[in-house]
Amino acid sequence: MKRIEALRAITAQTAEVPVTATCAATSRELAAVADRDNHLYLLDAMGLTVSVGTGIALGIAGSGVSRSVVLDGDGSLLMNLGSAATAGYLAQPNLVIVLLDNGVYASTAGIATQAEKLDLGAIAESVGLGVLRANTIGELDAALRRTLTEPGPWFVHTRIEAGNEPGTPLLLIDPVVHADRFRRWLTGRIAA
């Protein structure tokens, strides 16, 4: 499956929960699919997606907001693999990490990542995350339904094709305005 197809499947089930997306192509394609107030695009913050999403999961625990969903790539996760260990250690039942694994750094000419040889799902399992695997849209849909309703923490290891969606516009959003938009959405949900 292509990344943009996976993102369409993810947005179909996550309109009511905070979604933290890794930088570059993932954020651009997510915004092209559905630019929503509940999306936090981590522009220029490679390697921090799981950390931010875990912090959000901790912050919303008991608030009525059911999940914190993280969209990370293999290159970004490998840049800060300790974030997965921390997520497993903290064991937030409301955390869902969706790893979009294409085995390459998609935004830098497709240079191979270590995921070419390493099983990031097995690594996630070794640090205490519940792992589901998705190689098709149907498997991803089923994994999302499960992880959005059953306690976690979850790690959905999703295999995608290498390459970016042609013609996807740059995401030229002011980070301060964007962060405020997300903050207002999230605090509105918590206060409700």
C-alpha cells in the first residue's frame, strides 16, 4: 500500500482523537488527505513523534479523550528508538503508535534505513508494546478498529511502498499558529 492510502484509512477512523504526525512527507500527505484541527504536524522535529504522542497520552489520561494516535516513519523512529522503550515502560493504555515503514528515508532520495534489515515490530514488542502488523488496507483498518477500542499501548507496524505521492503541496503552515489550533482543539475536547 502507498503511504497516502494508509493515511486515508487512518483519517477515516481518527477524526475525534489527537493525531501527531512525523515531519516531511507524512505530514504533507496527511494535510493533503485531511487537514484537521486534531492533527499536530511535527515540522522539522524528526525523531520526536513518539515522545510527543506519549506526552499527549499522559496528558489526556482520564479526560474523556480516548486515544493519542502517533504516525511515525521508520527513519524517524530509528532516530530516537529510545522513545519506543519509554512508551513501553510508561505503558499508557491510550497510546496508539502507527509506524509507516517503507524501509527508506522518503524525503532524502530514498536512502535505505536500518529497517531494511531490522524488524521494528519485534523491537516494539520487546519493549512492552502490543504489536499488530498491517500489510494491506484491510489489515490496517482492522488494526485501527482494535487499537482505538482496546487498551494498549499499541504499535501498528504498517508496511508501505517507498515513494511519496506526486504533486503533494508543501506544508507551509506557521508552526505557532498550527500549535495553537491543535491546543485549542484538544483543550476544547478535554473541557467538554
